[in-house]
Amino acid sequence: MPEGARITLCAIVKNEGDFLLEWVAYHRLMGVGRFVIYDNGSMDGSRDLLDRIAARAGITVIDWPSAHGGDVLSFPEARDLVLSLTDPRDFNWWGDTAVGPQLRAYNHFLAYYGAEADWVLFIDADEFVVSRQGLSLPALVARYAEDPAVGAVALNWRYFGSNGLLEPDGRLVIERFTRCAPVVFSGHVHMKTLGRVSALDRMLIHSGRLRDGYCQVNDIGTPVDLRDFAFTPTISHAQLYIHHYSVKSRAEFARKRARGRAPFPDGHAHKREGLDDEYFQRQDRNEEEDLALFHRVEAVKAEMARLLG
């Protein structure tokens, strides 16, 4: 795979307007050439922002509303349905809203946009992909792709806390939040996917099912067997990992709770399940410091200004 491999970032967003410009600018600097963003009914100006920067950032925005009425499958039911499909390209990802919006979006991407990318990164708007060596994603992908059997790379999380902040203060996310959990924190076995499009048969939330002949590796290229399509057996932040800003400040966490969880449609019984004070206390990890992205602040600000024109 050449260093200029086409890398697309696929995400579903809802009312993330306070952070989207920074997130897009940062991943542009990481070498993402295109963004396919599914807008799940944002009402905070997110769509206007994405439309404004679309041409400069290489963004395709797709309206992706939640279900309105009718039966909605639980996540385990939806997962089992996705895994049972003979050919996921024959499923109505656009219209069958019994499946949650995130599962539908990811598989819609593979069916309709996958051919336009070599590799795809499936992450959320509170996740920033970090290279320990300061390498671009195309450069890293070129390394992984040297082994034709590598179908997907599992990127482990590192949880970042609130830094004791109660409100946003105008600084960037990567500037404000530098305190995080120790590397050995159990939550870091969670992973997200950087996948070779030709290897991905279908997607769930954290990972997907690979076609025959391909394997899943961690960030240093070691084959791994995932548990429940979401967890690695060990944690590796050696080359490529994810800063997961899951709570931010107290006020921003309150807005996250109002948005709810992306796998579930509006009105679903589990839409806000677990997004409570206990969640905040569990995820508000500030024991250690990670400044891996702090030196990127000025470059990200410059790219944000460029995108706004």
C-alpha cells in the first residue's frame, strides 16, 4: 500500500458542534483525506458547521435521523441480526430503522462509500487518534499493509478526565484535558477500528467481521483475538492509540448525557442508560499526565482557521 493510501474517517454525530471543528482539523493533520459523517438530527449548528467546511475538509454529510415509532431492536438483537445477514449489502441500512443508528451508519458506509477508500477509521467525535512517533495515518497504514493478511488494526483507548474543570473555557479539547488514567486501567482494553476496507465484511460498533484470509492486529502488528468484538486481550499504546475524552468538564458531560448514546435511537429505553454521576466518577480519570497532543495545539488552531476560510 503506498504512503498516499486513501483514508476515510466514518462517524455518526449528534449535537457535537462545540468540538467538531477541532476534531476534523486534528484528523486532517493526521492524514485523513475524507470524512463521511452521519448527522443524527443535530440541532446545535453542527450541520451548518459541517456544510461550511465540507469542501475544504473533504466532508460528506449524510442526514441520518433516529427511528420514529415502530419497534426498535435492543443492541444484542441488532448485533445478532447484523452478524446473521448473508450479504450485508442487501440490507436496507437507510430505511430499516429497527436497527440502531450507529450500526446502520457504519454498514451503510461500507455498502455505499467503501469503494472510495482504501482504509477506514471508525471513531466518535470525542476520540482523537494518536501516533506515538508523530507519524501520519497514511505512513502507519503503509506499514500495516506490508502484511497482506492484516485486515484491521485494533486501537486501544486511553481515558482522559475532566482536569478538575467544571465548564469549558475556550481552549481546545487537546489543550484543556491532559490528565488521564494509568496505562493499565481496565477500561483501556476497549478498542476502535482502523480497517482495510476490502477486508471488512460488516461492522458492529467497535470492530467488524473480517473476510476469510484476514486477521486483526494491535497497533504493533501482533495478531489479536477480540472478545465480544470490542475488547483486546492486552493493552498497547506503543505506536497508535486513542485519546478518549469521554467526560470533559462537568457541564460538557451534562450535554453528552442529553445527547445520549449513539447506538440507540431517540426515545429508546437505553438511550441514556449509564450516563449518570457514577459513570462520570468512573471515567473522570486524572491520575497521570499525557501531553502527546499538547504540542499540536497551534497547528490544529491554524488548520481550524484554514477550514473556516
